[in-house]
Amino acid sequence: MCKRVLGKSTTKQSNESHSSDPIVLTRDQHPVSRKLISPSALKVLYRLNKGGYDAYLVGGGVRDILLGIQPKDFDIVTNATPEEIKALFRNCRLIGRRFRLAHIVFGREIIEVATFRGHHDTSDKKTTQKTSKQSEHGMLLRDNIYGSIEEDAERRDFTINALYYSAKDYTVHDFANGVADIEARQIRLIGDPETRYREDPVRMLRAIRFATKLDMNMSKETEAPIKELGPLLENIPPARMFEEFLKLFMSGKAEENFNLLREYGLFKYFFPLVDQQLNQQTNIYIQPFIQQALRNTDKRINNDQRVTPAFLFATMLWYPLQEQIQQLQNGAHLTPQDAFFGALSEIMSEQQRSIAIPKRFQAVMKDILILQDKLTKREGKRAFKAFEHPKFRAGYDFLLLRSEIESTYSESGESSTLVELAKWWTDFQNNSHETKEQMIKTVSSNRIGARRSPRKRRKPRKKPTDIS
Ligand code: ATP
Ligand code: MG
């Protein structure tokens, strides 16, 4: 990062958590240049300024540029109300209930514009109740009180996220010593950590996410309350937990985030059944299995390859599913199919209480899990049918992962069938049609008990009697 920022940031004590007087860095004191900002975001900033409003780039957009990273998106904040923003932009839609926001749409890019947020402890109780709401745990359920830029800065989560860039005079306003914390590579909550976590427990997840994403450490005060306040995450709606899951597990740092979430006892609020199995340590495969899947996902994301969260859901739930199948089969005479679907539905209804997995991902996850059985049955036309399945590739990758982990960690030789099966499918894909047919024949004749009893010949149907 630019040395000029370093020089300036040392003018204030870095352990001050907030202040209403910002440090103002002029253009020659910071590296934020218009070339590094999306043209759409610049357009929005200019249009708001021209309309007579204050407008700043804020949050990740400024923070990441200071860190020399390309920002994922550009968020803007202004003193214009959502309605006033809407009046300025034709391509604007207002969204959100908890936080009312404007989305300005430029083709595939969306610029999020928020109005400065204010404090909640105003004496005017009547208006406060209408616009803000707090739960019995201190959680903010609605947060639509508008305020000044100073108030807005205090309502942001971390010091490094309370940096504001103005396109009017190209200054960066640092309200909470965020630049100093960037220098010190510290994730530090603004204000009293416990209060801030109670207001919004998701900030605990954000602290972990920023620590891994930016390769920083949490400050002592920011880290300290997490283990105790973790249970507050139970109050977060499953749909929001799903969003956080995506940010934590589908952004190239899944393995590190998993490790930290486990360390701070927060993983169980995403996958309670998995967490239980991990803690019991009775299944030797589950930990390396999940870890390897996360590592592969990170690798794919960092190589710009496609990934689907459905694969991770299948990975997470595979061993809890196996356990549930066994439990259902214990003593009960269920067909393998009934046991599988019964167990799956029980696991899913439990899982959905933590994360609301959208139906489209559930469907793909189910396909991957079902394919694990289909891939073992290769006689007749079955192998070709499985091969043509739209999710064959994901199912096959999943099988490979299972065989890789089970063969590495198995204490007995029980994994050899799985390894053979995975190898068979690898060969099958690479062979010509004739060889594929030959492979299927070999499987059929090799499989003990695989030969079906000869089909009974159907009696030829009686010809309908001619009634005419
Ligand atoms: P990235 O987009 O790279 O994940 P970001 O910091 O831009 O990081 P966003 O979720 O896009 O994160 O939020 C934009 C800004 O809004 C943040 O930088 C922060 O200032 C503020 N913010 C977001 N979520 C919260 C929260 N739960 N509590 C307080 N402030 C928040
Ligand atoms: Mg952002």
C-alpha cells in the first residue's frame, strides 16, 4: 500500500475506536484514484453531487483499494433519502425492509446507494418506533433512521469499513482510524463490541470473513466476546444465514473460514448435524472429507472455474445422511430407497432451520446424493443412463472425493470397492462407445449375484375379442 497513507495514519492513536472528527486525506495522501473505481459508481456519485447532495464511496470499495485489492463491488452513501435517490435515477429500484436501500442498475452491475444512517437513542420515541425496532436480545430488526455522515460512520461495523471517498474533492474521510487499522492489519469493531454484536450478531461472521479475506487479525476486544455471544446467531433468519454461508464458503477462502468458524464455535449455527459429528469424532472421514471439498472449491474459485453451493451442501450432509440411514434401518425393514429418502427428508428439515437452502440448490444436492447409488449400478442400460444424467459430472466428482478420502483414511481395506468404482467411471468416460459396452458386460458378469433371474415371459395378451 502507498506510503503516504502510512504517514498520515499515525497522526491519531490507533486504539481510539471512534471519533466524530475524521482524518481527511487529500488526493496526494491516498491511492484511491478514479481509474480504480467502476465508471457506474462514479456516474452515481457525480449525479448525486449535481443534484445537490453529498455522496461518498464507502466500505469495501475504499478499503480494498487502500489494500491494493480490486473491490468486489462499490457501495455509495448519501444524504439523499431513498425517494430522493429514486427521483434522480430512472434505473433505480428501492429494496429492503431492515435497511431501505436504492439499487441503481447498470446492465449486470448494481450500485447500492444507502442514506446516511442515524442513531437509535433519540428522545422522540414515536418516530423511532416507526423507523427502528429492536428485539429482546438487543438485535436491530429495522434500521431506517437517517442521520449525518458522522452518525453513519459510527453505525458501520469495522473501522476499516468507515472510510469515505468523495468524488467532489477526491478526499478520503477516515472516521474511526480505519487507515491505521489497515496499516496494522486489524479488524476492529467500532464502539463497544458486545453491544455491536448484540445489535447484529452477523457481525461476528463478518469479523471472521474479513480476517481471512484481507489476511488480517481481529483485535483482542473484537475477538473476545465471540465465543460467548455465538448463540445469538440462532436468532438470525435462515435466509440471511444462507447469504452469509455463500460469502464465507464461495469466495475462495472457504477452508480458512471453516477452520475459524469451528475454532470460535460458530460453525454449528450453519450445520448443526455436521458440527455434532465433527465433535463426536466417531467418523474418521468427515473432517478430511469436508476440508478437501472446501480446498477444491477454493482452488476452483481462484482459477475462475464454476462452482455450485449444491456440491458443498452434499458434502456437508453426506455423513450425517449415512448415519441417519443406518438409524432408520435399525430394526426396521425398510428398502434401501425408503431409508435413503426418509433419512434425507429428516436431515433436510433439520438443516433448513439453520440455513434456508433455496430449492434449486436442494434439487442439485439431491441429484448428487442419489447419483452415489446410481453410479454403483452399471448393468444393462444403467451406466449409460447415469452418464447422461445432467448432474453426472458433479456426482462423479463427489464419488472421486469419497474414494480419495476413504482410501487415504480407511483403517481397513473397506474402501477398495469405492476406489475401483471411481476408477471404473474414470475409464468409462475416456473410452469409446464399444469399449464402454464391453466394460458394462464385464461388470455384469463379475458381479456376484448380479445376474437377474431370467425374466418370466409374459403371456401374450389375449387379443380383444372382436365385438363387432
Ligand atoms: P465486501 O463487499 O467485500 O464483502 P464490504 O465491506 O463492502 O465487503 P458489504 O456487505 O458490501 O461489505 O457492506 C458495505 C458496507 O456496509 C460495509 O463496509 C460496512 O460499512 C457496512 N455494513 C455492512 N454490513 C453491516 C453490518 N452488519 N453492520 C454494520 N455495518 C455494516
Ligand atoms: Mg461491498
